[in-house]
Amino acid sequence: MPGIRLDSVSKVFDGRHLAVDGVSLDIARGECMVLLGPSGCGKTTLLRMIAGLEVPTEGTLWFGRTEITDLPPKERGVALVFQNGALYPHRTARENILFPLRMAAEDAAEADAKVTGVANILGIDETLDRFPKTLSGGERQRVAIGRALVRKPRVFLMDEPLSNLDATMRTELRQEIGAMVRDLDVTTVYVTHDQVEALTLADRIAIMRNGRIEDVGTSEQIFHDPATAFTAGFLGVPRINLMSATVRVTDHHRVSLDFGNQSISLPPIDRRSLILVDHDGERVIVGARSHAFTTAASGEANQLTGALRALEFHGSEWMAFVQADIELINPDLVGRTTRTTTPEHGGGRSRHANAAARGSGLSTLIPGVRQVQDKLLRRRRPHPSTPHPTTASHRRADLVIELNDARGLRPGTKVHLTVDTERLHIFDESGHRIDRITR
């Protein structure tokens, strides 16, 4: 099976709607790459371009050393599993799985053996002679996966295959898919908006937002070491606390983070102190997950103080909601651009029309082509920073704190929170880490 490479891939629909914006991504042979992001971020469009169901407006796609940008879907050797399974209702499970082998005119005995083998792997051998309407949602999705796998594809693509299942079935099938993908060692691209699926299935995760990739890394990397405030806010339950702060630098070059009525100090040898020492008075965003705080006695170093507003028991821990009079920031709005569109022109143009226009000067003869090209060039940047970010909305809200023991705590009581500065993530106002990271 080949690896996959996307080189500055963009997709514009109808010449107006920019769905994917200059995405470059390398997926290794046999790797399970999860495209994770909110609805409308472009992840399904990107998957469909890999499958050949959509033609890129700009950029190229490669399987290994072979460019497949212009290759028809049937010649790419990909298998695609959809959200709803898309089974033939008048065919049994066995016939659904057999269908692609029959279309390829494969020997009947060999095809039957392959179906049996795939059914055993997926645990659906006892349902092969039943029709889809008699199967559970999980069984139907297993049949759809079996139909995709039976051809031994070069690349396996899955578009939110578990979203229509209940929680128990989703957990069970997620575990089976993870084990199956690793056992078969096939290059896999999996699209989801569910962070649990992403964190448990992926070898690496690509976080998408507004048609671009925000961050790429292993599950541990992007959770514990996020590159942007959006990534930090998208992953984790409860959501990370993103606090608005101002950098204060003393005459002795000590750096503190001022939250208004209270502040915390960074150690002098902390590399973020060395970065921020020249940025006195600038605004930053300080991210702290719920486990970065511990309750302590009054007077200890690096404390935040607030009133306990509510307690929730979650089984193995308590969640405390503390009103500390600190401005919290919505991660969904940090650094977000206002999506613009090109003027309406008579339908969308393919990358071939754009390339022809560039090469022969036909952009003056084809309405709208030059506008689309100029738009893509203006928006393409190596870093996901944006020229016109919207201002993040600030709101008064509660810090969410994870506690192992809530004895002695009651709503309305004053609490003192010690902050572990090593667990803080500090972002600039556009949402990028001040200590830029590389994967």
C-alpha cells in the first residue's frame, strides 16, 4: 500500500465557496490518519478529493511516487465507507460484500473465500444470508466495511462511519476498526468530528478548521502540546480554560501574567519567560486544563482565588466551577477568519481550466478564473495565521477544575487554586503558541 501526499490542495465550489484552502499533508504507508474538526471545516471534501470524487481546484495528490490528481476513482485502488453504509437493500450481506468482486470478474470460489475471511474478521459470519433491513446498525456498518475491504484496497477511506450508531455500538465497533486497520496494515484516512474516535484510532491526527490544517501530530502531542488555541479548545472534556491575560515585566525581568485582579508568575528559567520578557503590556491567551489546578491553603505561591459556584460528581472525580472574575475566551472564535467568496461567475472551473488560463493567457477570456486564482494566492500561507482574524469574544465565566476530593467544599465558599505553570499553554492573540512547536 502507498503513502499519500497532498501538495497545496485547494477546492473552490461554484467559483465562490472555498472549502479546502492550500492543504499540504503527508500520510505514511500503513498509517491511520484521522481528519478531525467541526462540521463544515472541509474534512469530507478533502477525503473525496483523495478518493477522486472531487477534482482539486489547485494542487496535486500523490499515492507514493505516482501522481493521481487526474486519475479516475476506479483506477486509484481506494475503498470508501460512508456514514450510512449505503448497502444494496435487495441483496443479502454476502451479496453486498461480493458485489465489487463480481464486478471485477473474479473467480467465484476465490471470491467466496475472501468474503468468508472478511466476515470472520468483522464478526458477521452468522449474518451473511440476511438482508440489510434485518440487521442492526452496527451489523450494517460492518457489512459496508467488509465490502470495502474485500478488494484489498491500496487506500482505505472512512467518512464518519460510526456517527449514526448509539454510544455502546459506537464504542464496540471503534475498537474493532482500530484493531482491523492495524492488523491489515493498510493506509487509512478516517474523517470524524468525534474527538474520542480520533484520539483512540489515530496514529496521527490532523485538526482542520475553515478548510485549513491547524495542527498535525500524535494523539498525545496535540492533546498535551497543542500548536493553537483552537486545537487546545477542540480537544478535551471538559474544555480547556482559556484565560485572557496581560504580560507584565518587572524591573528585574520577572514575567507575570496579569488576569486583572490577580496574577501568576512564570519561573525565570522558563523559556516562555525568555520570550515574553520583551513583550511587556501585550495581551496573551493562557490555556490551563482542569488538572492544572489544585486546591491549597491561602498564601502559597502562584495562586488564583475565587468563589466555588457549583460541584459536579463524575464518578472518579469532582468537577468544580469557580468564579474567579477572569475573562475567559471562546476557543472557537480565536483567530477565526471571516470566510469570503469570490464574485459569482458562470459556474466553477476545474484545476485544468485554471492551469490552461495561466499558461495561455486565457484568464481574460474566462470570466472569474483570475479572481479565483488571486483569491487562492492571497490566502495561501505556510502558517495557518490569517490576515483578517475576528476578535475572540470574551465572557465572564467559571474556571473548570478537576478535583479528586471535594470534602469540605460547598458552593459559595472561597477557594484558593495553585497553578502548575509547567502545564500552562500560552498563545498570542491570534491563537498561536508563543513558543512555536515543530512536529
